[in-house]
Amino acid sequence: MNTFDHRFALTYAKARRKFQLAADLAGTEVRAYRHPMKGPDGEELATDVAWLGDPNASSVLVLTSGVHGPELFCGSACQVDALLGLAPAGFGDVALLLVHAVNPYGTAWLRRTNEDNIDINRNFVDFGRPLPANEGYAELADAFVPADSSAAAFAAADARIKEYGAKHGEAALRVATSGGQYTHPQGMFYGGTRPAWSRQTLEAIIADYRLRDRTLVAGIDFHTGAGPFGYCEPIYSGDPAHPGCARLQRWIGPAMTLQRDGKSATPPQQGLSSELWEHGCGRHSAYVSFEYGTLPTDEVIGSLRAEHVLHRQGRNDWHDESVQAVKRRLLRAFAPDRPEWREMVIVQARMLVERIARGLAADALAR
């Protein structure tokens, strides 16, 4: 075990317990927003929230984790590390708000999506307006998630995907794959037809902790699965004209990439939670994702496709060994159980979180 292993977990229940213990050690209580469903062992599911600092602090640094089920384990470890070592008093009038397991169902059941196969990070659209179209996904839907899990079926599907990429270009294929879609409920990166429980819970947290009333709010959301192994890419996915973008560029520096210019590890996408923060907290917010690379892209997407095929076929018996094999593959793709990866996660998070906290404190003081 290396220095950082004790911060990590590989099940929802263990991650939740570590977060609760770290909050207790930090001298703060945890507030649970309970999910209506249970985990595979009948365990309670919840989005847990902890606050460090003055309840009336003028500025707040928000750390969120677990928007995508198995990606929780990276973000949870970074939140535990922050609770154990990041003292808000050292950053002026800045409080720390930690939102643990935005999508507890997906974590507990090892699904990147929620209980309705909704990708929470494609769910932040205005459902009162026409939903975004993704013609590329519609064309390839049965190739991305074949009805048949045989090697022959996947080979034929892969040929179709490759042909699409050759015809339309790699950038178009990336958007078709993961840009978000609202037409295939059993498919990947499905954004849903209404606000999901997790979205509603985040909206409630923003209201309950009066984030709209603060002088400045900075949000960091932890993700995994895109980019080089262990590398943390700070990605700004919102509107580059929003004032939060310029703030984050000053605080982070040139390491931050802009998703909308097509140069980040993730392509331009629809319905991201950046929409919630930019509109829910207004022009005084600044929101960035930390994207940690894991395995090669083909393996990450392959693990997602295999898991979606499993559920498309109705094979979701948690105790079935063939189901567990697919779940373990997904877990490896989004939470590598390797000490060097874990060390890279924590070290980079410490550096970037502190940089953002100090920038937030300085800007709040200057207002």
C-alpha cells in the first residue's frame, strides 16, 4: 500500500464510509440527500454533502464527485484528501463544500449512468425546448450498442463505426460517440427526457447552501476515462465568454483546455453540468472539470459498449459471474487499481485545488 491508497475505495459503500469518517475527523457533519432506490446489497444510497468553514463565507469552493458512477472513486479520494488536509481558514473568507456521489445509483451498481440509463452529464438541457440532435449517433446507434454480444456482431459493428470515421472524420466520430443523444434510451450518453434525480438534487444543494448569494463560487467536478494515463486535464466546458472562464485561466494557467474549441480530451458535448453552474450561480461562478486519463480510449469505450449491451439484453443479475466480469472491466476502465495512478490523482488534485482556492480567495478580496 502506498501513501494514498487508504483514501481510495472500489465500492460505493466503502467510499461513502471513508467520506463520512474524513468529514468527522475534519470536525463537520454530513448531510444526506437520500436516493429512492437501494444498492445491490440493499444498502442506502445518497448524495452526501459536507461543509467546512464559515456558513456565511462570501465565497465557496465546491468539489463534486460521482456524476458518472464508477468515476466516483477518483473524486471521492480527492474529497477525502481535501477533508483531511485542506484548511479553508488558510484561504481567507472561502468555505469548502463537498458533494459526494452525485449519482449514487450508478456507483453502487457500477453503471456510468443512473437508474434510467441517463448520463447525468448530458441531462442539463432545457426540456421545455426541442432537444439537441445527434445525427451521427442515430446513424450508429445499433453499432455502438449491438443487440448481439457475439464477436461477429461486434466485428460488424466496429466496421461500421470505422467506416463512419473515415467518411466524416475523427472529430465528427467523437461527437457522434459521446456528444450526447436524446433519441435512444438504451444507448450510451443518453440525456433523458426530463431532469433526473441527480440533477434535481444538485439544484437543491445550490439552493440549500445559498450559493447564488455568495460573492464568488468555484466548482471542480472530478471525472476519469479520457486522456493519457494518470494525467489530470482541467477542462472548461462552458461558454468561453462567461467570466468564470477568464478567472479559471488566471488561476490554473495554460494547462486548462477549452472543450468547445475541440482541443480537449473530450469533444464538445450537450447537457453538461456546467450549464447548471453558469445559470444557477450566475456570472459569479467558475466551473471546471478535472479529467484523469486511465486506459486507451478504445478500451474505455469498449467497456462502456459491453456494459450497455448487457443491459440492453436484460442481463442485470448482480450475482451472475458473466455480469460481474463486465462490471469489473468497466471498473478497471474508470478506476484503475494501480498505486502509481492513485498517487498521480492525489498529487495533481492537491496542486490544482489549492491553486483554485488561492485564486478564489484573492479575487473575492479584490471585489
